Amino acid sequence: MKKTVFFAVIVLCAMLLSAIDKDGLPESMQTILNDSSLDAQALFSRLTTFNNFPAWDSVGTIASFTYPVNDTTNAPFHVLVPENYDPMKPTPVILYLHGGVGVPSFYDDFKKGLADYKYMVNPYSKDYIVVYPQSKSDCQWWDESGYEMLHGILHYLKARLNIDDNRVFVTGASDGGSGSYHYALTRPSEFSAFVPLIGMMSVGSFMTNQGVYVVNLSNRPIYASNTDGDKLYPAIEMKKYIELAQKAGANIVFKEFDGFGHDESYVEEDLEFTFDFLTSHPRNPFPNKITWEAENTLYGNCDWLSITRIDTTMKAEPWHVTYQDSIMNTRFTIGFHIDTNHASSGVRVLSLADGETVAKSIGLAAGDIILEFDGEPVNTVEDIDHMKSLTRHGNPIALKVDRNGQQILLDGAIPEAGYFNAFYYPRKSARADAEFYGNTFDIRTSRVKALKIRIHPDMVQMKDPVQVIVNGEEVFNQIVDFDRDYIRNRYTSDIDRKALWVNELYIPVR
């Protein structure tokens, strides 16, 4: 017992020592930002060519840190920097988002299997920095706190590692795959491409009561995959989402893998294709065309375009189409989170999932230990998965559980299979279709009252006037200069050397 307590204290101290200062920038960056002798163009040049990064102490091994999400939550994250990392050379990054994020506490043993995880530790990934953030119920990937955590972790690492801003990729499985979709749908700007595994496109929308719009998937390449035997997100259902997204112009590749359930073991046979996809899809931060739709301005940004004011009392333009489909619900879930620290026989219920579930209808409770499923013994979660594979919508279900030392039989029925909307649209949306050619920006809008256009010297000739046309009318035609304060603030916020905007235009829409 004394050894156990001693070990716990050592781990706690290590976590405290590894807590990051999310607002701190290295002195080398601060020196440039605070150099008042630099005019706007000189500051831009110094920041975009910055290459003064220190050596990383723990190359080839997983380093662990914590990110302060709020006053009570310090989220662990883990970083694997490759052995061949060169501080003078920009290096690509993979952000891997794990599944099962609805739990009340972080998974204690999360780091244990990372070094052996073949999807992220393999010959193809040897030139990538791999980042494993951890999530739980108060910082889920689709929550605002979850995004701020991911952005903050990336910001911290960009200040200390020579990261290739145009090669930051997001992947993950189950909830992590759903989170990958959600960032592609709502906040793609700092990322290059997305690889969602066994995920569902609209989970983040349903969980946050926010609409998401498949036209937004035209702005980044996506490689998605699901499996035929997945009882949670079966490929037969997910293909409906893919077809709908492709109809809306999404830049998406989809694969179905047969003979697998809701697990990502199949990806090991697909590594070459996956990493070829990543290699082939660096970010272009200055795309000539952007189509963006949002119901609120929080999710109104994509690369150089922002929707900053929305008026949903306006009538939508005829070309402003909402993409929707009705999908048969073939999924069957009981609706609870598993206590992975339970070492005895049976499966212990850590907590119940949100919403109307079978678990709630039959009276399952947190702390119950499931001993039998339809009369068959349950020793592991695999036993539950096997029994679920034999169960169909409309069938009865019976669970024998141990509740505080007393065995109880809980029974009920699986609801009949029904239909549900592919996407959730609780409010009206606004949309902008924008393009630029030379120094001219041409934008059409629907329900938009104001826009912002960010400017970069790789997009326009700074010595010539910039012309902005909105809905067929010229609304701006002037020279746009480098703005020193704006450049400084953007760099401090983003640390993005490849997309360091030098100014922005605010455009009211009449």
C-alpha cells in the first residue's frame, strides 16, 4: 500500500510539473512582437520566416502535459515527436481524437497503449508529430471548451516545435471520428484535411443543438471510413451522409470495410492509402473559392472569409439549399458508458448516456454491474457486443445486474427501427459563396448582413486597389495596407506563419 501511495504522489507531481502556460509565448517570439523598430511589413516578414525553435528534449518518446480547460479541469495530452525531428525543418502534425468522450473523468490508462498503437506509430508516421489530446464530458470535441482545448494545445506546440502550418491533420475514431467531421463542418481553417474513422457526421450538431451544413465540406479534403458490422454507426447508414455531402459538393472519399464492428482495427490494413492521402493534401489557406454556411457567427469563419452578421428574418435566396435526408435507424445501443477500471467479472456501468435510451427505459443505473444479457453470462464488454449482434429492433431485452450486492433483473424491449433526419437544423442559416481572382473578390450572399475578408500578400497585389463585389454591386475599391497591430494580434492568436493575415475588410451587406 505504501508503494501505491508513493507512486500516486510521483505521478501527481509529474502532472503538475507538466502543466502548460497556455498564454505564454517563448522569449524569441516575444522579442520580435515587441520590437517597435519594425514597421508592419518588416514585422510580417520576421514572423513568417521565424525559425528559431529549440531542440525537443524527448524525441522518440511520448511526453505528457496538461492543458487548463477551466478552473477545475486540467486535460492531459500526449505528444510523440519523431526521432528524426529537426528544429530547423517544418514538420507535419497529426491530431488523434479518441472515442468515448461522454465520461465524467479522463481515462487513467490512456497513455499506456499509445506507443503500440499501430495506426499512429508505424513506418508511415515516422515523419509526423503525433498529438493525443484527452477529452471528457465537460470538454467534448464538439463543445466550445473542447475546441478551445484543441486550439490551445496546437497553439502551445506551434510556439515550441517547428510545425508545418499547412500540414496539420485531424483524425480519430468513434467520437473522435465524429469530432473530426465536426471541425471540418464548423472550424476547418487551421487544419489541412480530416480522416474520420467509424464516426457520424452529425453527432456534434445533435450534441450541441447547433446546425451543421454539408456544403462546408467542400473546403477541405476528407477521407472517411466505416464498417459493415458496426452496430453504432453502420456503413449502410453512414453512406447516406456521404452521398448527401457529395451532392452538396463535398470533397470527400469514403471506404467501407467489411468484417469489422465498431473498432478501428481495420485501419492497419489501410495505412498506405491513409498516409498517401495526408501527403497529397496540404492546406491551401488562400483557396480561390469558399462556400460557407452557418446559423451563428461563432461558426462563421473559413480561411479568408467570415460571416459576421446574420439576419434570419430575410428570405433565403433560391440557390441557398438546405440538404436533408431521412435515414432508417438500424443502430442498436443500450446507452451507457463502461467503467474501464472495473477489474472483476461483469461490466460495470460508469454513467448513462444522454437522451432517451434503452438503459433508461429498463432502469439501468450508474454503478450497476451487468452479469447476464438475455440469460447469457457477461464477463467482459465483448460479451455484451456479441449479444447485441444477436439482438434486433423490436426484440425483448433482459439484463441481470448486481446493484449494491443485490441481483436484480431489468427487462424491457428494444424500440422498433424508425427513421431520423440526417441533420438537425434548429434555426435558419446564412450562406456566402465567395471567390477571388487577381485583386477582385466576388461574393453572393443569403441572409448575410455583414462580412469580413482577410487579406494576405500571397492573395493580392498590395500596391493595387482591392475590389469587392457583393451580390453584383461594387462595395469597396481601395488599396489595403499592412496593419502592424493587426498582424501582431493575429500572430499572437494563431501562430500561423503560412496564413498570417495582414489586414481585414469589414463589408456591410445591403
